[in-house]
Amino acid sequence: MITLKGENIYIRALEPNDLEFIYAIENDQSIWEVSNTHKPYSRFLVKQYLENAHQDIYEAKQLRLAICQDQDFPAVGLIDLFDFDPKNNRAGVGIVIQGNENRKQNIGSEALELLIQYAFRHLNLHQLYANIGTENEASKALFTKFGFQNIGIKKDWNLVNGVYKDEAIFQLINHTSVSELA
């Protein structure tokens, strides 16, 4: 079984030709609220990031993967493991799908399922978590579909356009022992 390939999509390592896609995502102000971005990124900075994207998750403490639909290779989204903590076997998860037409095709759902399997089976993580704005119904539905539970609300956590907004933390604990995953 190829872990990172689903029925309709696959997730892969970043490639140099992802430069324009990542540049567009990082500079899309409409998603800055969910990506916790505060300023535009230059192509130069994105290129430097891509040049270092080969680093192992144990070294970089994060892993960003491209979400693709077909063998033509172009990305339609990104899915991340961040704040990787190998001592406590946990990491945060973030996902972004570009374009409304792609968001309605279960691409995010399939990508999240693949990432959960990868994190639990290959990285032996005990838990994953996601920080989700309390008004982001689509993300809350996506993560709860896979068993993530809302374990708390961070009040007035993010300042967005002059208004403080709450953020929920969702957690998924891997109750399967490492030996059962092999």
C-alpha cells in the first residue's frame, strides 16, 4: 500500500516547480486568518523555503506536503504537520485547498485521512491537533469527521481586522498501540 495515495488524490513532497503555487497561497489575503499569516511573502523567500523543504521532519519540526489530483503533478492544496514534538509524539495539522471548486470535491477530506494514517503509522504519533477559528464551520466539520474532538476554546485568541476572535483546539488521540499499526 502506498501510504500517501488515495482514491482521487495523492500527497507528495514539495518540488521546485511548486514555487508559484505556494507564492499564491501564502499571499492570498483571504486565507491569512486561518494560516496565521501577517505579511506578504516574496518569491525569493518562498524559493529559499523550497530549497530547504527536503529537511527531515525530525530536523525541521514540520512537514509540508502538496495535495495533487492527477499525475500531471500540479498542486491544488497543502497539508502540514507543524510543531512536531517527537518527545511527546504529537504535531499540529493544517490544511488549505485552493479555489472553491476544489473545496467541494472532498479533496481536503481525503488528504487529511492520508495524513492521519501517515502520522500514526509511520511517525508513530500519539496525537494530532488542529487550531480552528470557532466561526470556521467547514474546518470544524472536516476535522470532527475524522474523530478530532473540540477540547477547548482560546478566548479572544486572534485579532482579525480589529476584532478579537475565539479559536478552538481540536485533538485526535491515537488509541492504537504501535504494535497494532505494523
